[in-house]
Amino acid sequence: MKLDGAFALVLALLIAVPASAAAWEPTKPIEFVVPAGTGGGADQMARLIAGIAEKHKLSPRPLIVVNKSGGAGAEGFLDVKSKKGEAHTLIITLSNLFTTPLHTGVPFSWRDLTPIARMALDEFILWVSTTRPDKKDFKTAKEYIAAVKEQMGKAEQMKMGGTGSAQEDQILTIQLEQALGLKFTYVPFKGGGEVCVNLVGNHVDSTVNNPIECVSHWRAGRVRPLAVFDTARIPVGDWKDIPTVKEALGVDVHYLMLRGIFGAPSMPKDAVDWYVALLRKVSETSEWKKYMDEGALKPAFATGAEYVKWVEENEQLHKDLMAKGGLLKK
């Protein structure tokens, strides 16, 4: 049987010209590693991103959040570092991206990973409990710092709770001590959610939690924010009523923390591009914008060279801060 001439021509062209390769997209669930405990800022953000992606059908495969907090996040970082070339592994980073290797000497650097996107910058706030057993109700940072100084001459000093040892919270605590001539007993916990719970339970006297980690307890009247560690007030909602540390205490102690996403080492470029597009779409949703406002995070989406430059600069900043605080590995 002879083929019709036109049909034969089409068939010949299909055989001669290979179909163009489809754009990359995930073919299995994406492991989304959180190098911190549950309930903290990084954990909350990772779960929000996964939820938004699912709700808006932004990914053909789900993002599965896995907490690997051991060794101040070293467990998570080393796990992702070991997955060279893997296109289905992400990690959300806070500033333990810098502090953990600088303090512990663990064989890891952010350069071992593939930068994908900076999602936001996070604030820190000095918080106190409103239900202290001694009935003291500190309404200003000056009142609280005066009590800290008074306690310094006694057997037990005021306790400052924070996430991890030699991490962001302890860096800020040391900065505050050095600027004001204070001394706290620093008490480390696994994650920011646990830190605020211990403040509410009056197991510590104060914390320097991120806003999102204590906001629900603030709304419930269990804790009070006294000062924000930034160069300007947080400009949204009720947060704008909180003075900066400089306004409240006369010293310029400020710090912002990374909320960024990295991939496994040597992640294929087409996979990186797909994740950048995914995260950009997430950052444009109403759910994300509401989260940013309610949690007082600074929108700071960045990718490519801009993101890498910021990470390089902040690695050096953390070296300087940790050297000043005596936190670098000897």
C-alpha cells in the first residue's frame, strides 16, 4: 500500500527532527531540609512555602519538610552537602549557614551548596514575659536592663534564652552585654518556638526571638516586645510601636538574619531556574505577603549574583561579630 504523498512527507519530518526536550520539573517529592528545630522561624517559613506551592499547584511534586537540627544545624548542612548533583533536595538557611562552621569547624561552607533565592530578612526583638512569678512587669527596655544590672551583683544572673550556642541569638546577647556592660546567663534551646515557650513558662527572663516566633504569645498577652534590633522601626501593623534598641537604650546594636534557599551542590542549572521561578511565584502570593506583614519580615527577594554578593558580605560580617564575641573556633 502506498502512502499518501503529504502524509509521507510529515512522517519523514517527524523521524528526521527529534522532539525538543521538555523543560525540567521535579519527577519525585522534593526534600526540603530545615537545619533547625520545629516551630522556629525557618521551620515556619519552609512549611508555608510547601503549603503555598501545594495550594496554588506550583509544583507537580510536593515539598516534604524535614527537620535536621543536630549540631546547630550541621546535621542538615552536611546531609545536603553529601547529595552532589541532586535536583530534588533544598535547604532553608538562617544565619547558622555562617555561624555553625565558624564556631564548630564542621567541614561545611555555603559555597558547598547551590544558591537559589533569598526570600526575606528577619528581625530580632528583645522580649520579656508579662507573667513573671515575682510580679515584675517590665514595660520598657530601660526598666528591664536596670533589673539585669541589679541582678548582676547577686548569686543568680538574669537568663537570656536563645536558639543554639554561638548562633544569632547569642551573638546579639553578647553585643548587648558589651554595649551596656551587662552579664546574662545565656540558655540555648533547639529552636525559636521552644525559646518563646520557655519565656512564657518563665524558665528564662528574656529572649531575642524573631517576631514570627513570639507573635502568637504577644497577641495572647503572655510576652511583651521591648525593642527591635534594627536601624529603624518595623513599619507594619502594631510592630511600628516598638522602639529600636538605639531609641530605647541609646546603643546602636542591630542585626538582620537571612531567610534563604539553597540547593544541593552542583544542582543542574535548569533545576535551579525552575526553583527560582517557583519561589518567585510563592513570594507574589497573598498568603506570602500576609505572612511577611504579620511576622514583621523584610521582603528581600534576590537571586543570582545579587544573592551571592549578599551572602559573601554577610559571611565576613559574622566572622567579625563572632571574633568580637569570642565565639570563633580556636
